[in-house]
Amino acid sequence: MVLEKLGDSLKNTLSKIASAIIIDEKLVNELVKDIQRALLQSDVNVRLVMDLSQKIKKRVLKEEIPAAITKKEYLINVVYEELAHFLGGEGYKIEIDKKPFKIMLVGLFGNGKTTTSAKLGKFFQKRGLKVALVQTDTWRPAAFEQLTQLGKQINIDVFGNPKAKQPEDVYNEFAPKIKDYDLIIVDTAGRDALNEELVEELNTINNVVQPDETLLIMAADIGQAAQKQAEVFHQTCDVNGVIITKLDGTAKGGGAISACSVTNAPVKFIGVGEKVDDLEEFKPKNFVGRLLGMGDIEALLEKAKDAITEEDAQDMSKKFLSGKFNLLDLYEQMQAMNKMGPLGKVLDMIPGMGQLKLPKDMVQVQEGKLKKWRHIMDSCTKKELEDPDLLDNSRIDRIVDGSGTSASQIRELLKQYKQSRRMMKMFKGADNPKSMEKMMKKFKGGMPGMGNMKLK
């Protein structure tokens, strides 16, 4: 998960609130210290942490609590609201309001600028825009080839000329073709540091491109130094937003996000993994909700929409409600889950799941099971997938040889299938609150591979 240690610390703080008998000043001070410790360990600036602490204490101890909620609920709500405001409030959405809309990416070497160009292109392509990538990096020999390969993976046109000497020459060469696209993303050269040569180069290309958005690409491990870098780039080429990359692999990400939130170049996107789909709009409220274990239903629905078509979802729903559910349906369900990303990330987005504290090794075991089960199903015939009751010992032996798995793993899959089918039959009769309650008592785990999970 993104900023896993920070998230765990904040969830523990919320657990203290939930289990507290009395909410008094002593408890509030203790909770504020926990929040301070968690943020400082994530490399957030001390002054910013102290400002946040004072705001939380002032609101909890001096504001009148609304009659409709308890003091516990109010305290949790204050922590959530102030953390979200601390990280940028409502967030900053890029509105594509003209054609062609131009986004220019700038940044130093090693921050993932070229990869982010492709990720950003895929993000807007999925929203129905015709996108082109332009490589103006004449400094790094392999830059054009790298972007070309990424463009092929996501079916996006890439323009560039590795023989060109100046970045502006590359852009001008392809300028006549740009009008055919909704969005142009311009990748620029970097350096090891923001020196005079890079400043001059960025100023020149900025004047030629005249971008509608200029985004600074920074790796999360820069920590608190993000603020100074964002401010310097903002002064140099009017950077008006930041994309923070590698946020899934460092404890310093909290420092980078909070540092940028107080500049004139706020965080607009975050990179949460290595895959081309691992880029998200930065929405502080959703982000804090995930950190606190409250989930991020908006991001979950977005991933689900990418993983399964509306027609397939409706078809699956009809099968569920009719009680008709075979191994092929389970296979399709698992494929859809696989497209949504690692199981751990998906669970973090489901409201309430993040607070269950599922052990990481257990989630990894479940992901391993899903892979094994996919191998097993790939070795089944269509008839066997449609009617799993056909799987006798001889058929199981054949599947063992074809899938490289064991007979016990195949029987475990069949057990999960039968459990899922029973759940579907219960859904069929769950047309009133009593039957739904009865169903939930019987059901011991809903997701494929999670039937035997036990909480800490």
C-alpha cells in the first residue's frame, strides 16, 4: 500500500479513539502526539506537523459538537478533515477544455519522467481523448526509443527525432500534426541538478510549446526537499502542478506530498506502482480515507470499470441472482480482480477492509492461490469449467500434469467454487433484511481465495 507505515500508524490512532471510554483533553493530547509521531516518521516538515496538531486540538476541545453525532465520531471526523486539508483540501483536477490541450512534463534525471508521460497518456486515453506523446529530450540517447516502446504498449502515437540537436526543433517539426489530437504530452530533458543550462533549455521549449499545464515530476523519496524543488521549478518555467512518482516504495512520501501542498505547484497525480495503469489523480480526501482504513470507493469503482465491461457485469449479476454459477464464472471473476491490481491494493480501497489489519503475508498467500487457480482453470476443458461436478479423480490427475499443481490445490479450488455457488444461491433469496442477515451469518468470506481468512 501507498505509505503503508503512515497508514498503519494512523489506523492505530483511530483504534484508540474507537476503544476509548471517555474522550477528554488527556486522550486528545495523546492522540495528537501519535499523529505527530506518525507524520514525522514519514518525513513531514516539523512546522507543518505542529500547525496541524494545533488545528486538531483547537477544533476538538473548543468547537461545539453537532447534536447528531457522538464525541468519538466528531474526533474521527476532525482528524480526517484536517489531514485532508493538510494534504491539499479538495485537490486540483486538470480540465481538458480545448483542443489540442498541451501538458509539458519537466524534472530532473531519475524521477520517472518518460514513464510518467506514458502513464498520463493512458490515463486520459481511458477517458476518451485522442492522445499523442512528443519526445523533446535530445540529451538522453535512448529517450525517444523508450517512449516509443511505451507508446506501442498503450497504442498511443509518439513523435520525436533522435537526430535533432535542439528540443524546440523536435516540437516544431511535428507541430502541424498536433492539431489532430485532443491532448499532447511533451516530455522534456532533465539533468542531475537544476543548472543554468537546464533553466535556459526549459525556458526555450516552454516559449515554443506554450503548454496549458506544466507538471513537475518528482520521486517520493525526495521527502521535504520537494518544497524547495517545486518552488524553484515554478519560478523557472511556471510549473503549476506536481506528479509524485514511486509513492508505493518509500516512507518519505508524506514529506513530498505535504511539502508540495503548501507551494504554488500542488500535487495533481501520484504514481502508485510500476505498471502503466498505476497513476491516480491525487484527491486528498480519498487518499486520507485510504490511509485511515476508510477505503476509497471512487478509486475502486474506477478500477472495476477498467477491469470489466458494463455488459459483462450485468450478465454476471443475472447469473448471481439466478443461482447459476459455474467455474467459468469464477474464472472470469478472478480475471477481473487480477486486472484491478494486487489484492492488497484492492482491499485497501474497500471501505472498512483497511481497518481489519489483515496480515500482509496472508494477503500474499491469497494472491499466490489466485495464480495457481488460474493455471488449473487454464488446464480444464470448457465442459469441465461449465460443469465442475465432472471433475473426478482421473480428470484431476490429468489437470495436475497439465497445470503443474497438486491434487489438493485443485480440490481447494473446487471447495471455493462450491462455497461461492452457495453464496449465490443465498443472494437469490435475499430479498428482505432478515434473509440478508441470515445469509451474512452463514457466509464465511466473499472474495475468491479469501474464504479461510482469519483476522488478527
